[in-house]
Amino acid sequence: MCVNRQLRLAKRPVGEPSPDDFEIVEEETPTPTDGEVLVKVLQVSLDPAMRGWMSDAPSYVPPVGLGEVMRAGTAGVVVESHSDRLAPGDFVVGILGVQEQGIADAKALTRVDTGMAPLATYLGGLGMPGLTAYFGLTEVGDLREGDTVVISGAAGAVGSVAGQIAKAKGAGQVVGIAGRPAKCSWLVDELGFDAAIDYKREHVARRLHELCPNGINVYFDNVGGDILDAALANLAWGARVVICGAISQYNAADGMRGPRNYMMLLVRRARMQGFLVFDYVKQYGDALREMAGWRADGRLKTREEIVSGSIEDFQPTLMKLFRGENIGKLVLQIAEP
């Protein structure tokens, strides 16, 4: 019998997820039926949204059930196929969860070309994080040439791509907010941001006022909390605030804190809107073609921080996100092709 090892949610986390919130289960490797494929999972995507999926609270998707495989985006290789859409040896991405092997309908997976970009890039800059950045800016943020754009969580998988897209689309100024000197240097020196604010060492509201004297036209928020309040206090007339995430609030045991400075939306005749990348699924193809072109000509650089290990390393690797220890896209490598 071939064994498949899975990481399952054992209990609902209170505050930060702990190792005790998960359990490792072994079961017989499943067999694909008509239209399905068996995939060897090579890489697991680590995303802030995972914390919300663990909570039994209303959201855009049902929570992960207790005893269920932890939901996760994955990249892998097809090992057995009962579909004419995919063949053994094809590299694919899809939501297979934190396990060593997974069954999926071939239509639910996307074949990717590892000759064009490394496999992990399809979990990052050319995957859901990249598409999230693209549609957050172009659709929700209504980005216009000459705009002053500010991005929080700017050294993460979404934020780092968002800043580069803003530059490629003609933004007048792009300012990133991140949490360490090394991150801020990376944003400016390698990715082409015009400036970066280290929120751990600098007064964010004051620095935003200095760097954006005419106000912020588009604020792309990944963190919520005090940084969102600082951005709201520095909006330009008619500004667009894009709510992508609130990582600073996800582990708050006493619940999320809302924005204090929301009345600036009224004063500046601004708007604040949340979104999900899935709202724009029909436009994925066009967006990825444009982003692939930017990557080919050097205007879009991607960075994946790959941690080698096994499914047992899921929880400690995930915590790197909430402690700000990673730069770019965080990926857990659990096997080789």
C-alpha cells in the first residue's frame, strides 16, 4: 500500500496557530477516477489568508473543517492521469492542501511551463498573489498615470508585485511600507520603488506626509491596524483605498480593530473597497500575459523564499509570515520532482 501523509486541522487556533492545532494523518494513496489526476505535491504556498480559513467565522469561503486537510495552494507534478487534459510529468498548480499527494479534477488544475519561470513563481508573482496585486490596483484602485501609490506589506508576495505593476502602469510615485532595513532596501534598490518606510523604526504618518505632500491617490492595504489609520490620514482628494488584507489583525484573540480615521473618506471624498482575486477570473489570461511580458523585459521581478522540509514544517514556516521574517513569496518545499 502506498501511503499519503496529510496535515489536518485538529482544533481552532486561539491567537497564533500552534503545533497542537494540527495533526499528521496517514492514509492510503487515493486512486483517480475518470477526469481526475493524481498529483505529487512538491510545494505548498504559505499565505496570510490561511489564518482566516482556520477560524469558524463567516468569510468568502467556508472554514477548514476540523479533521480536514489544511487548505493550501500547491504546485506539483502529475503522476497518474485519467484525463486527456493532463499527462504524467506535467507540472500543475491548484488547491490540493497540505499533503504529499492529492486527487483533483483536471479542470481544477492549471498546467504551467517551468521553462518560462521556476515552479514557485506560479505560486507567487505569476500566480494568485500576482493576480491579486494586478486587479487590486487596476480594477479596485482605478490606477491612473501620475498617481501617488502607497503599499503596505510591500515586501510580501502581493505588495512587492503591486509596487512594480504601479510603476509599469505609469504611477508618478510608489512608496512601500515594510518592516526591516533589508526589506526597504530591496524595494528601492531592486524593485524600483521610489521610497520605502520602515514602520518599525519610523513614524509612518509623519513620513507619509513628508513623502506624499499632495496626498495618497491609491493606498493598497495588506496589513490594517495603525498603518491603515496613518494612510487614511494622508489621503488625497478622490483617493481609492484598496483593502486586500489585514495581517496585523489576523491573530488578535480579542477580535479585529477597525479603522479610527475612516471619516477621512468623507472629508477627502475617497472610497475604500475590498475585493477578492476570484472576482476577476475571466480576466486572468489577459493579466498574466501582460505580467509575463513585464517579467520578460525586466519590469517585474519576483522573489520566492523557499523553505525545504516536510508537511511537519507547515506551522513554523507559516509563522514566518506573521513575524515578518520573509521577503517576497513564502513557499514550503516538501518534495522534489
